[in-house]
Amino acid sequence: MKVKMILPALTEAKSPFWRPIKYSLFPPLGLATLASYLDETDDIIVQDEHVETLELNDVPDLVVIQVYITSAYRAYQIADHYRAKGIYVCLGGLHVTSLPEEAAPYADTIFTGPGEDIWPAFLRDFKAKQPKKRYDSKTRTLLDLPFPRRDLIKRNLYLVPNSIVVSRGCPHVCDFCYKEAFFAGGKSFYTLATDRALAEIDSLPGKHLYFLDDHLFGNPHFAGNLFDGMTGMGRLWQAAGTVQSALRPGLLEKAVTSGLRSLFVGFETLSPTNLAQQHKYQNLNRDYAAVIKRLHDLGVMVNASFVFGMDDDDDSIFERTVEWAIKQGIETATFHILTPYPGTALHQRMQAEGRITNSNWDLYDTRHTVFRPNRLTAENLEAGYWRAYREFYRWDSIIQSSQAHKGMADQLRHIAYAGGWKKFEPL
Ligand code: SF4
């Protein structure tokens, strides 16, 4: 069987440079994982439109398209193209899961939720010539998960080819988080067996790893065992974790011993009112400055994530946040405009309040305002977002921020790392 797996590029036209940089960081591991369930004799091609031109003149037996919200229109276009040739098309992914009724007309079969249970079921049905129109994931497990078919990934096209995922979801439930939409209707946090995760790590070439898990530290028992197992492997790695997990005694030390060098931390907002409204309780009453100090004392660089536009934010939020981040010596920061993704509690609330102002999915990229903010205008929110990036990544800000570190070596490392990101982030 000839199978074509496609990750379409987002369709937003305004920013031709931003797209390739941001999305050519990581290869499409999800598709490579689905590919691992196919037979060895199947002829499989994985194409990622962010890094290569799609070959659309082919005639596979089956086309599988992973759909993100910002690539939805392009995904539907590609689906139409193949279906017009009589080829069987499957659509799955986050956007299909949150809006299955929208996606269904463009597909022969749609998938909602993670694919580990429903994709093999579909393959059995497809081979028996009895595929269903829709498969909804209910049984969430990573037991028996095969290794992703990394041989199908063009490693040289990616800035971070050594990415890996050893869990699914997150134990927390924040109102704005898209993961809730994806895991609704079943378990929303589960991990690989530790030995299986270690075996996959061991199979990867090179020294550097990037864990793409939503919250690598979400199950402290699993994470502790994983870090113990990784100790001595000689890896250097980055991941995402929460404020709470960074403060947990012992776990962070194990992570550092096993090679953690940079952590993406969702601080999100400096306002407790915002945190409470978004049900991000795990950040409430935490000493953010202590989190950063603890990470820095252990030699871990911080990539801090902030969201602008929550209901307690006014026009002073941008300067206050940037000033605070610089004072703490944060190496890199990622700013976002609050985005009410369909399927989230935030979207439900905003819709009920009549505050959704735009349903053009191309603009749901955390850089556009698609709702009516509470204490800001939409224009001020976007202007403040861009200003925050500019201010944070100014050279004098970087140098000022580096002074928060004690030793000269750490200050120079800060300048080199933040300066490197300075080139990319404003784009
Ligand atoms: S902690 Fe992060 S990943 Fe988990 S639900 Fe909240 S925003 Fe999502």
C-alpha cells in the first residue's frame, strides 16, 4: 500500500519569513509515529510543507493529513485535491478533534484525539475495506507504542531533529490550554514505560535532545526514574515544565544531573487574578523569582512563556512583564496573545460573553487578537505584544539582564544565548 502523510504549512500570508523559521524547528513526530503502525512492505512518504514543497501529482492509496488550526484551510485544500483524484483521505489532529463537524466534509475518515488506539483500528478496517467515517480515541495508552519511523524524516531540514515525546498531555487543566480540547473524552495525561522511553532516547544520534512533552515533570515518579536512567548517557537536553515542578525538591536536581540545560516554563502572567480566572492554580502563590533563581543556581537557562490579554491586563502589562523578566535574568522569553482555541473552556466562556471577534483560523496563532479584551483594545494588545518582543530582545536589555547572574561565565553565556534568540524571536 502506498501511504502519503502530510503536515500542511499554515496559510497565513502576512509573514513569509516567520513561518519557515518557527515551524522548521521540529520534525513531524506524530506522523512518524503513525507510520510505525504500517507494514514494513508499505510504501510510506512523510512530507512537511514547512520545510519542503509538497509533491501533489502522486497517486497514493491513502493520504493522511495532520491538521493544526492555523493550517486548517491549507489542509482542506490538499484534502480536496486528493479526493478529486479518487484517493482516500484521512484527517486528524488538534483542529479536527476540536471541530470534527467542520473537518468531516473534507475527509473520507476523521480521527479525534490521539491516534494510538484509533489509527491501528482504522488500518484494520481499511484493509478489510470497511473503514468508518469517524474514529474517536477512548483508550489512552502508550503500552506497545512502536518507535517513530524516524527514517522517514528528513533530519537535515530541521533545526532540532532530535526531538522526542515520552508522555501525552498534562495533569493540569488550564482554561486557555489547547491540550484539553485534544484529550477530552478520555485520559488526558499518561506516559511511556520508563524502559521504553530510555530505549528510544538511547536510539537517537547526537548529544542534544529536546523533549516536546507538554509537561515532562507531570508525573514525578516517572520523571524521577527517567532522569535516573538518563544519568550517565551523556545527553544535554531541554524540555517544558511548570513553576510548581521547578520548585519540587529533588526532581530538578535529578534532571540537571541527567543533562537538563534549559527549561521552558509557563509563567503566563504576573497577575494572581488572571491565574485564578484561567484555573491555573498550580502557579498561584508561587514565588516566580525563586523558581528562576533555583534554575539558575543549578545552571539551567530559562525560556519564560507569558500570555498577554487576560482579563486583568491593562496597557501597563507589557512593560511590567518585560521589566520583571529582565530583572530576573531570564535568558529567553516567548510572548503570546491570549487565544481562545475552539474546544477550550476559555473559548466557551468568551463565546458565551459574545467576545469572539474573529473566526478566521489563520489568525489563531497567538500573534493576533481574535477576541474583545477586557481592559485593553485589540490594537493596544497587538502593539504591546510586539513592543514586548522588541524591548526584551534589545541589546541593552540583554546586557542588563545578564547582570542578574553572578559569575562572568554565566553572564557571557546569557548574552550569547539571548543574542542568538534575538535573531529569531522578532521574526
Ligand atoms: S500546565 Fe501547561 S500544558 Fe498543562 S494544562 Fe496548563 S497550560 Fe496546558
